[in-house]
Amino acid sequence: MRDDPLHLGSMPAEIQRLCEVMIGIDPDWQLETWLKQQANASLDIISSELEVELKTAEQRLKRITDIKERLKNDNLRLADKNQTNLFDCFSFEIDKSIVGLGSRAIDNSEQYNESHPVNAFLNLLPDDQGDDPLLAVACQNLLMIIEGEIARGKEAASLELIVTELDKTGISYEEIDEAIEHSLMTGSIIEIDNDCFITIK
């Protein structure tokens, strides 16, 4: 131990005790080699955790991209629907119609923002989940499916039915799983039997 380049004598008593025990088990044991092994193992764990974080970030980016495309398509449809002729905006018989045009434009903008389809879901989820409209939509559809089954006289909605119905709406299996987990955690649904769910009112 005196020849050890790590100078064990200057290390804490716990490390010196560890070295004594390990050398007693294996005379060829070396602290430096052991530290390298521990460092490599820790780096592997960190690398694995970073991969998970990267995958989560990529999934989050995909969600944002998807909702952006949906909003873009909604905006195009609304623009086509609300497009009017320039002469329809003014009344040449009553010149006062131009008064307050700016305020009406602001009112129309606010009305558009309030009536936009995605805003119906933005506040459905509590806390930090409230900024994930796709999860909110999936959770809302999940509740509607379960409540629909119960309204038909069923005791509960099966997982198979839930997955089938949500898949028809374009919700991915990953989003379905996340919606079920979130709804279970928030208590909006409970699992009364194996893969059988009901809503909590």
C-alpha cells in the first residue's frame, strides 16, 4: 500500500478501510483499477440517462411540430372560410361605418383566439402538463370513450376498446399509453379490473 501512487495514507479513513478489506479478499486488488471501473460504470449510467432525455426531447419536439401543423391547417381553413370581398367591409351609404374599425379588428382577433379549436384543450391538464395540447386531447377523448361505454350500460371500458377507438382518431399508441397513465395519476379514471376502466365524476 505504501507504493500505491494514490497515496492511500492521505485519504479518508473510510477509503483506507475499504482498501484493507478488498486487499484481504483479493491481494491483487488495486484502488486505481477499481476507481476506473467505477468511473466507467457511472459514465455508462449517465450516457444511458442522457439517451432517455434525448428521446424524451425528440418526442416533445414531435408533439410541438404536430400541433403546429394542425394549427397551420386550421388557420388556412378559417382564412378560406372567412375571406370576404373588400367592398363587403364598408358601407358607402353610411360613412360612419369606418369609425371604430380598429377596435372591431381587435375584438375579432380576440374572438378568433377564444374560439380556436385548440384553446378548448389548453387548460384541461393541471400543473406542468397544461402546455401539452396533444396530451389534453388524448385525455379528453379517453374520457369520452369510457363515458360512452358506461352510458351504453357497460360496467367499464376495456383497454382493447380504448386503444381501437383512439387509434381511429389518429392518436398514437404512445400517446394513448401516456393519456391513460396521466388520467390514472390524476384520478380522473380508475382501473376496476384488469385493463377495465371507469371515469370518476
